[in-house]
Amino acid sequence: METKFLLSASTLAVLSALAAQVAFAATPTIATGDSRTVSQPSVPSCAAAQTLSAQFSSNNRASPTGDDTTRVQNALTGVAGTGKAICLVASGSNNAFYVGNLTASGAGLVIGKGVTVYGLQSYATANAPLITFSGSNSFLMGLGTAGSDQGTIDGRGDILAGSSTSRLVQAKNISNFIVYNVTLKESIFPNLYVEGGSGFTAWGVTIRTPATRKNADGIDIDSLTNASVINSSVEAGDDGVAIKTNTGDISNVTVKNSHFYGTHGLSVGSIYANNVSNILFDSNWVSGTDLLGNVTSNPNGMDIKTGPSCALTVKNVSFLNTCMKGVKHVIMFDTNYAACKTGSPSGTPTVTGVVVNGATSISSLGSAYTLFDGRDASHILEAYLANVSLDSAVGGNSSDQFATIHEYNVTGVTASGTNVSTPKDFTLSGTVPACSSSSF
């Protein structure tokens, strides 16, 4: 004998709601970034530090006749390992220091108000950084106000540029390295490169290297844990800020409240080995043109790029509240970016848990587009897009493949291709950012 069960209307409603929940994707995890509590640094008093007075003038920038390398290096060596600083200060009309390669280990350099440190030909010829920091509690700081009289390091890349691969400032194997309230300009190669260790803070850093300077990244953060770039302004000829894994994994990075001009945008990569996790980009502005109106060669907005046959993972990367203006490659998540480097472990890149919550593009360049490029059916690129509005200039890409792009409150994004799906299967609190030209 067949038994039939009748369900009440209220029970049916509960079961229907449960079924709808099952159909929805889990709420994506938002990256938390730097695990440290990071606050605004302060410049140590030069009254209590060793000071060096300028002997030369910035008027000699084009053809320097002085050389301060030895006396500055001797002073840095004298405070090595102490966490103390030397201060470079102006003296009357003299406001310049001309130096070759310098090193500072466990020590700080404070560049006084109105003072500029210039790179001599010797550092460019050496294909080595102008200033290299290492050890614990090293720092680079400036006095003065950005845009007027802030302490500055000038690589003279407009004069010395060519085949040189000399970075302007480099830090390696650091612990608690701080760059604060200083201007870096006219780099030949990357402006600020930090690799290895734990604890890096860039706060109130101004970078002014034109968009036309090839390979002149703004800030590169490579193979370390716990780093923050906050309240900074970057004009550079390649990546505005780049997350890298050349010698090891990278994790716990925050890039927040910063402006980027004429760069290749907010970049994770290029990644050819090792692992990336817990990277937070929060409340940043990205302009495809520099402050002189030059357009970079790759005006990107948000960018993840890996080699196609390298063993690596990229997970838990979040882009929150991003404004983009005059960008062409608006959202680029590309696992087929460039061939793996020699010696990279062979395999397949895996990119998962990428979240874009809050993104607006305005005045995008002609033929602007997005790209979602996964590897294969077993290695699907997974991303969550919420509260996104792209302007009408932005189109899709015929190279989209092997990607699941979860969407919530999204306009202007087109994703289609082999094994590409765009389920509307989650919700996420937040709003579409209100971005105007004046905010850049």
C-alpha cells in the first residue's frame, strides 16, 4: 500500500529556501593583508643623529663635479647594526649630495628638507642599486613636503638611462624596513625593490619616474611576508606596485589609499614559481596616464599574470574599492602571460579565490577590455566580482577560457569562451565606488 505525505505550505517554503542556499556559492574570503598593526612612522630627530652638510648644489645635476660617496658611506658604516640614522642636511645654498653605490645595514638614512641625493654615472655603469639596505630596522626617510621641498633621491635616469639595470633603492633580507615621506625620482630601472625577509612599510612615498621609462617599476615586493604600501603616490614606467615570488613565497601584503599614474597598474606578477597568498589592494586609484599626460605601454588596472606551465599557486587576492581612469586592460587575470623562466618548476598555475569588490572604470581607452584566462578544465581560474561598473568602452576578450567568474551587482563585464561561466550565485556587501576625474 502506497503512503503519501502532504507537506504544509510553510514547510515547502523552508525547503525551497534551503535549495536556493545550496545553489549559491560560498561567500568569498576577503584577504586581510599585512598581519601587523601598521601606523604612520615618524622621522627621528636629526639633532640626536650624525649629520652631514651638503657641499654641492643641485644646479650641477646635468654635469656633477662633486662626489660624496666616501663620506656618506663611511657615516652609514659607522652606524651599521645600530638602527640609528645619519642625516643629510642643506648648508646655505648647497642642497645636493652626489653619490655612487651606497649600502646601509641595520641603519637609517634621513634626507633633509630641500635636499636631493643624486646618482653618479658610476652606479649606472655598475648595474647595481644606488642605495642597498639590509638587516634589521633599516630605514629611508625624508623631511619636507611632497611636491615642494621633500627629501629626494634622484637617479638621473633621464640622463643616464640606456642599457643599465641599476635600481634606485633596493632592500634585501630585511626585518622591519621602513620607507617614509621621501621622493624617489628618475630611476633607470625599478624605483624601490624589496626582496626577502619580513616587515616592510612604505608610507607617504612619492615616486616620479615617467611612464615612458621602460621597466621602471614603482614598488616591487618580492618573496617576503608582511608588507604595507600606504598613502603613497606612484608615477612609473611599468608596474605601479608588483607582487613577486622570484626567490620564495609571498604573503600578507596590503596596498592601500594610494594613487598610481601611467603605470601597469596593481599587479600580482609576473609569477613563475612559488606561491602567493593573502594580498589586499584596498581603496586605490589607477590612471593610465602619468602626470604629464604620457600613456604607459600597458595601461592596466588590476592585473594577475603567471607563466602558463609553471608550478605555482595564487590564492586569496582581493581588490577592494578601486577607481580606474584612462585604462585599457581593465581587469587582467592571465595564466598565459609569458613563458616560464629557465629553471622554473614545471607544472600548471592555479589561480583561485580572487575577489574584486568595488571597482569603477571611467574614460577607458579605445578598445579597452577585460581578460579571464585559465589553464585547462582541471585548473579553472576562479574569481568573484561584486559591485563593479565598467564604462561602455570596455569589452570582452576572445582569449577568455577556463574561468568561473562569479558575479554580483556587475555591469560592463563580458566573459565568454571555452569553459567560461558567469554564475550569479553569491552576494557581497559593498557599493560601486563613485569615481570622478577630480579624485585622481
